[in-house]
Amino acid sequence: MTVSFKNGKASRRQFLTGAAAAGAGTVAASVAKAAGDPLITEKQVWAQATGDGVDATPYGLPIEFESDVVRRNVEWLTADTISSINFTPIHALDGTITPQGCAFERHHSGAIEMRKEDYRLMINGLVDTPLVFTYEDLERFPRENHVYFCECAANTGMEWAGAQLNGAQFTHGMIHNMEYTGVPLRTLLNEAGIQTEGKWVYVEGADASSNGRSIPLEKALDDVLVAFKANGEALRKEHGYPVRLVVPGWEGNMWVKWLRRIEVTNQAVESREETSKYTDTLADGTSRKWTWVMDAKSVVTSPSPQAPIKHGKGPLVITGLAWSGRGAITRVDVSIDGGKNWQEARLGAPGSKGAMSRFYLDINWDGQEMFLQSRAHDDTGYVQPTKTQLRDVRGLNSIYHNNCIQTWWVRSNGEAENVEIS
Amino acid sequence: MTVSFKNGKASRRQFLTGAAAAGAGTVAASVAKAAGDPLITEKQVWAQATGDGVDATPYGLPIEFESDVVRRNVEWLTADTISSINFTPIHALDGTITPQGCAFERHHSGAIEMRKEDYRLMINGLVDTPLVFTYEDLERFPRENHVYFCECAANTGMEWAGAQLNGAQFTHGMIHNMEYTGVPLRTLLNEAGIQTEGKWVYVEGADASSNGRSIPLEKALDDVLVAFKANGEALRKEHGYPVRLVVPGWEGNMWVKWLRRIEVTNQAVESREETSKYTDTLADGTSRKWTWVMDAKSVVTSPSPQAPIKHGKGPLVITGLAWSGRGAITRVDVSIDGGKNWQEARLGAPGSKGAMSRFYLDINWDGQEMFLQSRAHDDTGYVQPTKTQLRDVRGLNSIYHNNCIQTWWVRSNGEAENVEIS
């Protein structure tokens, strides 16, 4: 595949002087040109008082014109609504916080409903005093606030076999990034008193699947949270109301929802969810297990198949998300020619451990086709691999932990498509 | 008023060893004690698969059990729903991010509905080239992400006259804190080219009130954003969809919604909204004007009148919010005896300029009445004043800019009330 593309990053000065715009078609219209625009010259219906206050909507919903910014399922991926995956519309969002309303969720046996009053959390196993906490009990322990991403191990999983799903929402939307409030798990474990033989915790939820997972005690005592708020308010039902586990940097299925029980054990339980699922089958048929950490990864969210360029050539904002389960994002590179040349993108804010970063590359698009890629770096020195590099190591049998560089083919008409290049 | 109260901050070690809990009544029940609890011993209805996936709710709403966590109005404050104030339920939130759905909003002539396609922003006045931007045009300029609080100048305004409104939602809820994505206003102004005589901008919205306000050019070129996303997604209708102004640290009425026009002028316009309103009448009848910046302020959100203590004595989390329009919050002190003694609270994260901070003080409550106060410090060295100090300087005629220390009288039964002490 040969890509001929000449482009340059529009400098700040170009934007400030309007030179970029002038060179490639003006971004804004002059007032003289806009003189006949009835949206300016005529009085609009909204320029009169309306009785439509917020009293009718104590909890405000997105405006009707944004009805496409919603979670979506891929029907052929899940056979029923009991076990479903709902993808975040990352192609339509900006910044780093994911609103709960459209934050991805995956459950194994339904999104259950439980009152706070009915909530119980048991800590048992190798502890001095097995304990049962009510929701009100949890509210009495010192709390912390942290912004963390939660990514499903299967995010981008369909792409092992080729470029299959045509949109960032579907290739990379099994992720969200929220500000959690909760009690450190170590506080509760220490309240019960961990016996010296205790080396693991086994965590399970109150839903039918129970979704039991083993977590090494070292992690459990490090940064795991027993969380009851996300982005300031109570968890949504589908995110585990009233209490879920937050396991920073580790795969989403360990973030057990409707958290019911934590058993301190001397070894891993090797449950269904960590043997038949959530292991990575290699080329020789053996499986990697305990692949908990989500490696550094990134994706361009716009332009992308669901977010084509509609304005033609000239100034263009390329933007996307980057994250790493091992640390903070330190840098993101963007290529418009399929990885031949890279430009360092601008981060919206300094990277933070376990949290998503937003990146931007502001270019002056010449209207020629692009093969858009992004490449994340984290503070351990890890660099996001290409699809070829990843397949060389892991083969083609995997479902989980695909963190390869994604390519969008952007045509000169601005439409984009999921492609592979090699 | 004499307050006799002996209390100590529960140390980390006390919590970790359970000593705090043991000394004041156990927080969690032992498994032995909980043996008869049917919520543990019986199979629950939610422990069976449910078909209630998220496919039916592409945009997830709060669970029905949280229906009290909503915006509320104070009927006697506003006569109709055209001009309304809807207060954030800060007493029920945690962390720092305010979800858009329950984020306060105030409008002067209705929350209008406008399609992105119908959006126009004009920059005119003392510029080289008057320009008109469409929504799509704005999306082509380099964007920034920042978390900022937006506080109404009248927040806490009813408290000038005494302790009037019984709840943090009503005394301090005209505020929210969100992650904004937008284009710096200076980028757009420079695109039009500011003439040397230009010293101010006059900004107005597309609603009937137009809510015009004058902003000094120095601020307009500093950190003001033309924003189109909050917490990642499009603005809610009532927050100015599709585009609002973000004026960090300055009073909320300058954050013009449904932003329509920005005129560069050589002097302030002295509009209705900055003369008949939003000036501060002093004791001698003269008025302070151009009181744009919101001074450092804080409030305990829990316990508070709407969030009483239900669990009795023992470990108690005291939490609240602090913010400053002049810089970052560096410290918050909490008093449980009406300001006689102060303890430094723990910040949930280091303070950030123009953004809210969450604070916590973890105590072992002895069950005696408390007079709860919080006191914010910012990085300019400013310290939040008492009500008496504020009245000494500003008199009793003001409506706006009341940033005094708030007092909640917490009775031994855990109920709390808005009181004044002197």
C-alpha cells in the first residue's frame, strides 16, 4: 500500500492570523458574506421567552438533537439481552470524562436492581473477624476520589481477525473513564484482619453470574476501591448500584458489580470467569492467564467511520483517546500516512495514572486521503504496538487484550473506514 | 453561644485497626452477629438472570431509588418557570464532578432549543474582519479541556439576611463543576483581528433576555472558552446547547448560554444585567460594580440538613466542597464547635485553578451536638471570612457574593439545621 500525502501541522500562528484558513478556504464567513443569512437577519422563535423551565425536568436529559449519542450493541456479538455489551459512543464525545448515561457496560446475567437498604458486603475466609457491612457502614470509612478508566478485556477483540467493525464506538467503545468515590479495599480488609496465610482475595457480585474473580492480595491492598459514586452521583444500575469494585488499570471484568463478597484465600480460585473466559489463547493453543493489566492503547475518535469530515479541506482537528493500565500516558503520536511519519499530538492535560488522556493534532488537511493512526506511550516506556507486531507475539487465536494501533482510511470525500495496512 | 464539645480526629491507624469502631460501637457486624440476616442467608430475587439489559435504555438514567437526587427550585425565589433557578443536590453528591443532569442552571427567559445547524456566532465591533461562525466552523479550531466551577453570583444570597434556607442544596447549590471542551475565545477574536481601540467584549445569548454582559479584553484573551461539551458530551439544553461561554472563576451570569454575538468595544456597555442586577448594594446605599470574581468559599455538604447522621455516634465522614475564582484551593479547615477550634481537612486531590475541591474530615463522633463549619484557603493567601466579618465590610443590603462561613447545627440525634452563630 502506498500512500502519498503531503501535509503539515498548522501552527498556532497560522490559526491566529487566519493564514491556515485563508490558504484552504475560510473557516468562518465574513459578516458581509453572511448578510443574507436569515438565521442572522430574522428574529428567531427562540428569541422570545419560553415557559420551558427545568422544573419539569429535575434531572435533565440530553437534547433531542443528540439522540444518536447513545450506547449501542453489536447484535451478532451477544445472543440475548441477558448477556450484553453496550459500547460507549466515543466517536461523538470529547474531553476525558465519560457521562454515566452513555458509559459502556457489560453484564453476564442482567443489570439487577437492589436497594441500598438491601445491600450487604461480606468479608470472610482467612481473616481474624469475618465481617458484614451494610451500605451505611461503608459510608463511615474514609473515602478517596480518583479518575480511572475501565476497559473490557475484549475491547477491540473482534479486530484480531481483521478490520471488522466500522466505527470507533464498536472497535474501542468498551471503555469509560469516570471519577470514582469509594473506600480503599485495604481499609475494609484491615478492619477484618488478614491472616498471614492470606495471599489472594476472591470477589463476587450479587447477580446470578456472581462473576467471581481472584485478585492477588498485593493489588487488593494497593489501589482497589469499593466504590459507590461515579462522576459525583450514585452508580447507574448497569454499573453496579449501589457498590462496585474499582480495580485501576486492570481488565473490566474484575471490577465486580453489585459487590457481595470478598473472601481472603491462600490461592487463586480458578473460577469459570478466569479459566474458560478471560484467558488468551496463543498460536500454539496454550493460553496466557492472569493477563490482568490493560496495556497502553489509543484510538483516533474523530475523524472516524462514524465521525466523517464534512467540511472539506483546510483546518481539521484530529482527536482521540489514550490510556494505559501500567501508568500515565506521557505522549501520543499521530500518523496520517499509515505509520510512515509521525507527529507528536498535544495532550489535553498531563497524563494521570490509570486515567484516560485526550489528544489533539491540529492540521491543515489538503483534502487527500489519509491513513490515520495513533500510538500511545506510557511512563513505563511502553509503546503501543502495530497489529503485525502484536500478532507476531500472540498469534490469531486471541479474543482479549488487543491493544494494537488502529487505522482509519479517510477518503478525500471525508468518509472513513476501518482498514488494515501492512 | 457556648459549645462544649470534645472530639478527636480518628487516625488512620485507628481506622485500620478497627479501634475507632470498637471504641464507639462497631461499624460492621461480625458474620456471627449477621447470621440471621435473610439478605445473606436467603436466595435473593436479583440472584437470577434478568433480561433487563441496557438495550432498552441506550442512555442510562439514575436508578429509581435515587429519585431524590435532583435539582430543586425555591418557589418563593422565582415567580415563574421562565426565570428560574434550579439548585444542584450537592448534599447527595460526592467527588468533584457534577453530572450535567443535576447541575444547577438559571435562565432569564427560558431554556431554549436550537439545532446545531441553526447556530451562528457573530464577532463584530472593533475588529478588522467581522466574522460569522457556524457550529461546524468552531469544531475546526484547536480545542482545550478544563475542569471549572460555575457559580451564580446569588449563590448563598438569601443568607445575608439570616439563616434562611434549610439545606446545602438551597444555600450553596447554585454551583456546578464540569470538564469543558471548547475553543479559547482569544483564538476566535484573533481570527477577526482586534483593533487597538478594543478594550472590552460585549457577549450576548440567543434567548429573549440576551443576558448581555461586558468582559474586559484582558480576561477575554486569557482563559475564556467558547465551549460545546461538558463532561464529554454535548451541553444540555438548559446549559446553553449548542454553545456557551465559560468564564473561569467569574460569576455564572457571565457564562452566556446559547452564545450569539461577541462585540469588541472600547468601553463597557453597562447593560441591564450589569447595572440593575449583579451589582452589590452596600450599607450606605452605593453599589459595588464589576464584582466578577467569585471569592474563596466552602460548605460542608454532609452532614447537613438534607443529609442527617443516621448511624449514631462513632466513625463519621464529614465532607464538603471548596472553590475559589482567584486560584486553586490549598487548604480547608473544619470546625465542629462553631469556629473555636479548627482541624485541617484532607483534600480529595490537589486543588486546581478555577475548579472545585472535595474535602474530608474523618472523626469519631461522640454523639454530642456540633456546630459544623468549613473555611477555605486559596493560593493567593485569601481565607474565607465569617458572616460577621463579611457583614462588617459589606452591610446587609447585598444579594450577591456572599462567601461567608456556613454553620450547620448538628443535634445529638443527627439532624442538622441552618443556624447563625456570633
